[in-house]
Amino acid sequence: MHLAVVGVTGLVGQVVLDLLNETKLPYDKISFVASERSVGKIIPWNGIDHTVISMDDAVASKPDIAIFSAGGSTSLEWAPRFAKSGCFVIDNSSAWRMDPDCPLVVPEINADAIDSNTKIIANPNCSTIQMVMALNPLHLKYGLDRLVISTYQSFTGTGMKAVRQYESERDGKPVEEPRAYHHPIFENCIPQCDSFLENAYTKEEMKMVHETRKILRDPSIRITATAVRVPVNGGHSESINVQLKNEFDLTTVSNLLASTPGIILMDNPANFEYPTPLQSKNRNEVLVGRVRRDESQDKTLNLWVTADNLRKGAATNAVQIAAYLIDQKLVNRN
């Protein structure tokens, strides 16, 4: 089985390599792929020097699975070419998420949306993934009516340019132009993730609306979000106000969350036990805590959810999809 890691030199691409070692994903050959400026670069990995190859050469090599972490424009151009060669493309960008012909997959929730005829599989937005992981068991039991979300998102979600801006500001050095953010990120919070749309929401906020409905297969869920970039090096957090369609018992809710694969319930505030982004860093699970009834609204509760945005929010989810393709024998291994 031939695996290609596209965008291997980026933040998510590097974490994909970590996950391949941790999960022992079965493959026989691996190709390191990146943009033209990185072609020929040598990346030592697992005791072997791997040479970065071009997109053209990668397509010609006909990989069975390609994990894309190379941005939307690259994916729009190249994912169909890989797919035409018979390759499954697992794409981390937003390019294909709302395409009706492409499944938007969180394996614990809707892996059944994948079949052998679907060659481009979209990885959801990082903030959406961790949220639906926590919400899906509640949706199945009680039904989701309305969500009010505030996010606290790490600057690592913007990529290496944002990391360099943060480090330059922290160290008192000139910031490389063009900046990742219009405002300083060091010791600051920026209530803007991605660009603004005509409705005054950002693309990030509307991703959480549309992607959540698609993954949970319920277009009736009412959703509003405010996405904020914070000076945290790894790990997104979310405050979620959840209005359910049916009345709930708080103990049952906690038991549901605690028994859901991929979730760790950390909810003992009397002993200062609740999730923080630092605790989620380098973990593949979604951490949930501060579970409590909203005393101002019927059938409503509050959750605090954190996860490593480069792992479950991107690389972990993508590698899990690849594992599903292999486990279900959807990949025709030569």
C-alpha cells in the first residue's frame, strides 16, 4: 500500500508523520510531497532520508491514499488529479467540505459516509471536529435544538506564519511581512478567525454552522458562533451552550460523555479538574468538562471542550480515516 503525505513540510504534515509512527498504519511505501519550493529537500524520518517530490511526480506514482495538508487552492487543483488515478484523497482544507459528493467525516460519528466510489474525503474544520465529538452522543439521545459557541483557538491553527509572528512579538523582534494577523497575537485575543463574510460572521464561524449540520445529518440545528484567536501554543477550547429538544438528566449526560470513544470527561471542579488546552496538547482525545445545567433556559446545558487542533483537529482525524479505508478493504492494495 502506497501512502503519500502532501504538505509534509507544514505543521499538520509533520504531525501526520508522528501519528503514522504512533498508530502503526500499515503501508509499504511512503512519498513525501510538497510545493515546488520544497522539492528536493531531504527530511530524515525513521532513520531514512526522504526526498520531497513534486505534485506531478506524486500523481504519476499512483499512491493508494494521499493525506493532503496543503491548503484549499492546492487541493482544488490537485485532489481531482490524484483521485482520477484511483487514489483516495483525505483533505484537510476547506475546499471540499461542503461539496455534496464528498463525505465530511469524523470516523467515530459518520465513517459510514465513505464508500469505494468516493475518492475525495474531507476532513472537517478543527473547531468543528472537537465540538461534534462532544455533541454527537447528546444529539443521538436528546436531539440538538440550538448551539451558542465561543471558541478560544490556538495561533497554531493558522500555520507557520502565525507561529513566527507570535515568536517574534514574544521575543521583541521585527515581525516578518506579510503578517498572519493584522493585530498582535502575543498577550492578546483577536475576535477574528479567517476572513469576514457579508453577514459579518467569519468563515471560521460559518464553517462550524454548515459542517456541524452536515456531519450530524441534521440541517435543522440552529447554530451561532464567535471564533477567537488566542495566544495559546497548541490546543483549541470551546464554550458551548447546548439547547436540547428533550429534557435531560445531568448524570446521564456525564455518563454518556464518559463512555463515548475518543472523549475524556474531566469534570470535578471542586478539585480543580477541568480541561485546559495545555492538558490537551499532544493528545488525540477530546477533553470535556464544566458540564452543568443552564439555569436561565429550559433543556439547556453548558460544556467546555478542548482538543489539540493539530491532532484530533487535523492529523489524527485524517489518519483515522486512512485506517478506516484500509480496515474496510476499500483500498486495493497491490
